[in-house]
Amino acid sequence: MPETLADVGEFGLIDRINKLVQREGVEAPRLSLGIGDDAACFRPQDGYELLITCDCVVEGRHYLPKHIDPQDLGRRSMALNISDIGAMGGQPLYALISLGLKNDTPIADVEAMYLGFLSELNPFEASIIGGNLTKSGNGLFIDITLIGEVEIGKMIRRSTAKKGDAILITGYPGQAALGLELLLHAGADEDWSDHPLVRAYNTPTHRAWEGRAVAQAGYATAMIDTSDGLLGDLGHLCEESGVGALLIQEKLPVSDDLIEASEQLDKDPYHAVLGESDDYELIITCEPENVGRIRDLLNSLNKNPVSEVGTVTDASDGIRLTLPDGTTQAMASSGWDHFAK
Amino acid sequence: MPETLADVGEFGLIDRINKLVQREGVEAPRLSLGIGDDAACFRPQDGYELLITCDCVVEGRHYLPKHIDPQDLGRRSMALNISDIGAMGGQPLYALISLGLKNDTPIADVEAMYLGFLSELNPFEASIIGGNLTKSGNGLFIDITLIGEVEIGKMIRRSTAKKGDAILITGYPGQAALGLELLLHAGADEDWSDHPLVRAYNTPTHRAWEGRAVAQAGYATAMIDTSDGLLGDLGHLCEESGVGALLIQEKLPVSDDLIEASEQLDKDPYHAVLGESDDYELIITCEPENVGRIRDLLNSLNKNPVSEVGTVTDASDGIRLTLPDGTTQAMASSGWDHFAK
């Protein structure tokens, strides 16, 4: 029988987590007081603003427990919060982890989740400074609050895109959506965990380094991450900025893996690229003369593609897509709505 | 049929919440960017450190949905976070609310919860700056992250009590525990919601104003709130400070309401005062010559009692209680363990 929460109790588990965080984590800068008092305490840095975001991952809703191991679940939960800080141009600093756990959750699983959290935080020299544990009768949840910092004047918002700006997208949005489809269609005895699209779904990569670099350089007019899918988040950006967008289908990035999986699943690959998907890529808008500069900057960081996919237009145009035959059609900005259906 | 989340969708609900927060909330100072982007942003104040805490309230675990209305549930969830900031000597500034909601949760209930959050935040000129909504299949949860600030050098920790210090307690710990007992023993057709102890359980009062005043004055050596009960949190304070404690039973504060309810429930009132209870009072330690100063300071704020209940001793003594007959007995620091039993 694996050791469970019922065996060690809340304070026993807190003690185990503290030791793991001290052993495997890094010490974040300017922390006055970490885990262990009524609140954590840190001293902000002159010349910086603070960014704060929270995102929650719920068993059965945002992940399938039989298809993801606890360490990857931890990585994924932290990556999507890091993505939000990066999409503002910020640097992650401190995380608080609120866990809802079942009485029979193995302690080893909780520790593996923390290893996942730390593997995403350590590269930023960010640390876990607090949190909360509670028993949740019916299903685990992981609610993370992440604090970051950004130099005053360097933050990039989603609400500041301008007509005439170019629209860029990093990576291959839609891969996570098809990864999830592959898992849902898998036979009981099939292990798809190493398929690149399943990896894209279970352990998505944030683009926080990229977002930070773009913000530092000052080349972007607006930025958002694609947690609701390309069209959904482009829709948020357009609505908040009071603009429209024209996308060119032929310019949308489509990976070979995605084309292959689309054929296998009998799906339109562009539906995956544009629709709901948990990829955490960045949509960046910029003045046309900065496209090359942003591309060069991001290419200097890694080999992930940066695609110029369209142009910011008038709000009255809404979001439209030019098809390969030259015709243009209006798109619904169908993002990920947690309560729809 | 009341309007539900399934009717308005996630983004519809977010829009409703934003409008309510703008209408009923106050604008917190130094906020660069509130609800509506990938992260919120604020500019910290020179000379201050930032405090951050999170606490989660789960349906069926921390509250009984049939016994508390949504607005009181909101108040209670926020009060316990405010209590944590106050117990460090801090001033609440910004809250992030992460809600796990059921598909059939009435929108009116969610709005009432937000009114409850705001009724606790507004007196501090603190505001809601972000959050997250997710569907939770089996039971509602409210996870709040609260940020506060404290002047550099003024924070009060739980780990700095010294042998010989006096131990003070605010209010009447244990009232919430008996309030819960009254609810659990109530007949199906009885409404106990206005009983003072039930009020103490459902809408506990934080002591953040008191905690802040004590910290500003610099009179305390250590401080903690009683979210785990008097003995439980005194145990945390002693463990972190490396000290013991001697309590005098006759000095423990026992309200008339608590005595009456104890008789009704056939319970020892001191078991309630010392044991697990969700009261959010403050345990304060100080040098003996500062007892009168702290009492005067807190009496100038309100009429809540401040009781000197014992003395900080050597760690090797553990926590002991002197009974009315003059004998002294060792106490187990039995706090609230979420996974015990």
C-alpha cells in the first residue's frame, strides 16, 4: 500500500513538501520569509512593477489522470502560469500552490507534482513561497498563483494592438488539441504518451523567455498567450484593443506531426490550428518594420518557428480568414469557454 | 429557473463579475492593471515589503451549503485570508479569486459571493484584481490569494516569541466550534442562523486592524491567528519559536454564549476554547511590560476583550495548563489537521 495523506496528515505532508522544496528548489531573490508563517514576505525591486496571475487545473476537467503522470501534471500546471507572466513580458519570481487532495492520494504523487513545479520554476530562479493544502472529496485540483516582475514601462498588454500591425504566432498552435484527441481515441492497451502531440498536450512549453525578450526589446505593440486557442485569444486581443484581424490561411504554421494526426483522425488541420487548444504559444502584434527584428530576436533564442500570419484591421471587420482560393470569410472567435455546452 | 453558469458561459460570467467589482468595489492604490489581461500589475510602495497568503474553502469540508448563504460564504472566505495578512502586521491590498463552480450554480449566488468578498475588502481600500473560473464537477471551492504590504521592519512573525513573554489572546476563541456543533445538532426545521455562535462560525471576524495596530506600535514579540484553534496555533508558535507555554485555565476568555451553548450540548467549555475552531482571533506574545500598552491600544480600537492567558516558557516544558485547583497538566497541541481521521 503506498503511503497516503491519511497516513501522514496535513502537517506531516507540509513538512515533507517543505523539505523537498528546500532540497530541489532554488532560493528566489529578495525573499524575506518563505513557507511557514501566516503569509510569505518579499521585498520588491526598485524600478519594477509586479505581475500576478492565477490558474487552476482540475482533475477530469483539464487533465485525464490515467493519461498524465504526476510530475508532468505539475510541470503543466506551472507552465501555464509561467506563460501568463511571460505574455506580459515578465520574469516569474514566486509561486503559491493551493492543492485540493483526496484522502487516498499517494504522498509520492504529491512529491512528484512538486518536482514538476520546481522543474519549471528553477530555470527562472523562481521559488515556491507558500500555499495551502485541503481535502477535496471528489477530485484533485491544483491552483497556482504566480508572481513575476517587469521593469516599469516594459509590460506588454493585450489591449494595445493598432490597425496595420503585423500578427505573429510562435510555434504550432493546435498540436495540444490533437494530442488530446489522440488520447481520447486510443485503445485501452495503447500507450500514446510519447507521441509528440500528446507531449504537446500533457507538457506544453511556455514561451516566457520569448515573451520577456520581446518586451525587453520593445518591439511588440500587444501580446497574449494562446491558452484559449489561436482564434479565441486573438479574439480577446482584438476585443480589448478595439481592432479586427485578417489571417491568411496559407501562412498559418502547420507541423508535419499535426498534418499526419489530422489525417489519422479525419480532421481539418486548420480547425486544430485555429480552434480551442492548450498550447501556450504567443500571439504578438507589432509594427510591420519590426517583424524581422522580432523574428531575429526569437531565432537567437531557439529554433521554434515564428510565423507572420496576418494583419490587424478595423474593429468593424471582425476576424476574417483569407483562404488559398483568394476568398475571405468571417470567423467566429470561438475560444475555450469552460461552461459552454 | 434561476440563471446559471451553463446559461451565461465563462466569459459572460467574467463580464458580470467585472461589472459588479467595478460598481461595488473600491480602487486599490498603485494598481497599473486589474482584471482582464494575462496577469494583473501593480507598483509596490517604497519602504514596504509585500505579504502574500492563500487559503481555500471547499464545499462540504469547510462549510455546509445548507447552513450559510452565498454572501456570508464570500465574507468568511475573504476574512480568513485578511486574518493571515493582519497576523503579520500587514494591510490587505489586492485579492485574486479562483472559483471552482458547478454548472448549475446560480449566477446570483456567484454575485452574492463577490458582494461578500468586497464587503470585507472595501474597508481596507483593497480590491479584487484577478482570478480564475473553472468548472468543478463535484462541489464548489473558493481559493483566494491575498496580497498585503507592511512597512520594512514592522512585520511580526510567529517564530520570535521569547521565554518570559506574556501570552495574550483576542476575543473568544472556541465560539465558532460550538456554532458548528449547534448547526450539526439542529433539527431539520430549526433556523439557528442568527445565534451568536453560529454567526461566529459562518461569518467570523478577523483581527487585522488589531494585528496591524500592534505591529505598528512594535509591542509584540510574535503573533499568529487562530485558524487551527488556540492550542493548535499556540503549538505552531511555540514550535517555530523554540519555546513552550504555560496557560492558566481561569484566565481563558469564555463568553456567556459559549457557556450556555456548552451546557446545551453537554460539552466542556474549555475544550471548545482550546480546541479546533475557526475563529481567527490573534495570539500575541510580548514582554510583560507591554501587556498594558497592547491592551490600551486594542481597547482604543473596539470593545473586544484582550486576555492575558499565560507565559512563554522553555521548549522542554511543552504546552501546559494550570487548572483551578493549582495542578498543572501537559496539553497535546491538537490543531486542525485536514487529513486526520
